[in-house]
Amino acid sequence: MTDRSTAFDAWWGWPPPVLDPAGPYAESVTVLAWVLFGMGVVVTAIVAAALYVALAGPARLKAKLGGEKMVWVMGIGFPAVVLTGLLIWGLTLTASLTDPVRGDEQRIRVTGHMWWWDVEYLDAQGRVVLRDANELHLPVGRPVVLELRSVDVIHSFWVPNLSGKEDMIPGRTNFLKVQADRAGRYGGICAEYCGGPHALMGFVVAAHNDADYRRLLAGGGFATPARIDPQAVPGRMPAIRRATAATASGAPDGQALFMANGCAACHRVAGTAANGLSGPDLTHLSRRLSLGAGILPNNRGTLQGWIADSQALKPGNRMPSYDMLSAREVAAIAAWLDTPR
Ligand code: CUA
């Protein structure tokens, strides 16, 4: 049997490669990482050589190794100089990645929730022009400043291809610059244990060329995602298969069911009475690349499965399974949510 997630994971860049920078910020982190690794190798080699000399070397070298001069030079001077240099490098790099200074960069506010990501695109005045969830859309070749927050516990925002890693801490805003120099999809993940399904708190970053990106922000219309073939995501999804098989004709009213079953208490759908804010905004759900915060490809079948039994797909997440609904009702709600807005 194929692993549940292989095809989808490959499609959205999971697991994200840590040493494959796709932009200048990730590049600077990668260079420092290699230098740290290289220095580690050098120091290990020096210590191993000194150990060999101390155990089995000629008496003259042994005496030198134990001399006072060696303690001052290699024991104190060398580490002090090297470690101070690396510390300054690391602090300077961190400061440059987390500098909130406002230029004309696109700003995106990302708020961590247990266990998903609220995403708001801001205009130059800081007003929200578009609200979305669990994915970020970036313009290729331009820096983007992220405002990172959390509403509950500490999460950590990490897209290894595009920048460093930054904590999202309740009660404060942290900043992180990201940039993608080639169009494509990049995997992101929560890098701080935040309880329950922490390991299933992922997101997708899509980098677009300028024209596509302007269309996204102007019309609230993402470039139509290349939706993944549901057949390509095999395996343990009984809820999805059951619901998909029962996709109904003459379906009941999805919007009415959405309201009647309390979905609007947590979810917002612009232009309707659904105005809940504790769950992901579902206005643009039809254009979303993934479901469940990066764990499933978004299509009608997976959406039905998610509504019917999200607890089977992402155990412990805050949305209850709606297994009291019939397959026809689930299909109707999914069809309504899956309508482009
Ligand atoms: Cu959020 Cu781990």
C-alpha cells in the first residue's frame, strides 16, 4: 500500500528541504549553517589530533601541548575569537531577517492557532485586503514582511526554503522577511511543539509572477490552483471514500445546512451571516491548495471527508466530526463551500 501522503507531499514540497535556499534570506541562513558545520569539523579535528598527541605522541610535543602557552592560545584565545565572531554574525543575521522597518514590501499578517494559520494580506496602510488560511501567496523576487502572532500558545513559523525560523508568541508581534526567487510551491511547518496535532500544522507557500500576484490581490482571486487528482492520494481515508461515493443529485441546501449545524460559530464566509473567527475563514476555500493545514489536497472529495470526520484525519483538532450528517448533507455543504467567491 502506498503511504497516505506520498503524492500530496511531493506535490507541495514536503518535507521542506532545509539546505536548499530559494531566496536571499534562506541563502544567508544556509551559508551560516554550513560555516557552523565547517567550524565544528575543524574543531573536532583539532581536538582529535591533540588527543592523539596526548596519548601516543612524541614526548616533546606532549610537553608543548601541556604548556601554559597552549592553554592561553588554544584553550582561551581561539574559542573566544571564533565564538565571538560567530555570535556577532548570527545576531546580525537575525536582526536583518526580523527587521520590521516598513518599506514598500508586501506585508502579510500570519496568526498561529492550534493547529492552523490565519493569513491576512495588508495594504500600505495596514488594512486587511484579503483574509485566507493555511497558505501564503508571494510575489517572486520581492521581499515580503510577515507579521507573526499567536492567539493561544507558542508556535513557530518556518519555511526553510525561504527564510529562517521565527517564533509566534501570544501577546506580541514578531517580524520575518521571506523571499522566493523562483515561482513554485514551498512547504512550511510549525516548528515549535504546540500540543495535540502539532505535527499536522503545516502550510503551503506559493510564489507567483508579478501579473498573477497582482490579480490575486486586486480581485481576491488566486491563480487557479492545479488541483491534485484525488486518486493520487490513496490510503486510509474511509470517511472520504464513503462521502465521495454518495455525492448526491438533487442535493439539499448547503448554506442552510452550514448555518443550521453551527459551522458559522467558528467560520466566516464573506457575504453571508457566517462570521465566526475562531476557525479558518472559508470565503476563498474553493481556491485553497490544501485542507486541514497542509495535510490534504483540497478537492470536493477531501472536503467532504474533512467535514464528515476531521477527527479521523487530524486527531485532536478543534473541529468536531459531523458524523451525524448524511452523506447527502455533507456533499451539499461541501458543494456550497467549494463555490468560487
Ligand atoms: Cu503550532 Cu506546533
